[in-house]
Amino acid sequence: MGLDTTGHHLVVAENGSGEVVGNAWNLGLNVFGDDEAAIALYHRNGYDVESMSLRKSVQQAPDSNS
């Protein structure tokens, strides 16, 4: 539905002369999981979590033949 889609807004970028130089349907960014201040800032400004990546370090099991 484009511009008629409920809840969607087209952001237009203009230069100093008012000429349209770009647009965006949505904005995304990456934040490190332990950066609680940044996460809180973005939540306050309307950003929602879209995906999450988790990581765990693993170590080789000790050799049971020793």
C-alpha cells in the first residue's frame, strides 16, 4: 500500500536548498548487548528489538584417557 499503509511513514532527507536527496521507510542500528545506556536511549526514542544474536564460549572437554 506504500504511503497509504497504516502506521508507516516515509522519511525524506533534504539538502540545505530543500531539494529531496533521499528517503527511508525505516531506520535500523546495531547495539552491543551490554550497552545498557544505548539500549535505553533507543527504547525511549521508539526503537524496538527486531533480532538478537547470542554467543557462548565453549572449551574442549578434558581428555578422559589421561
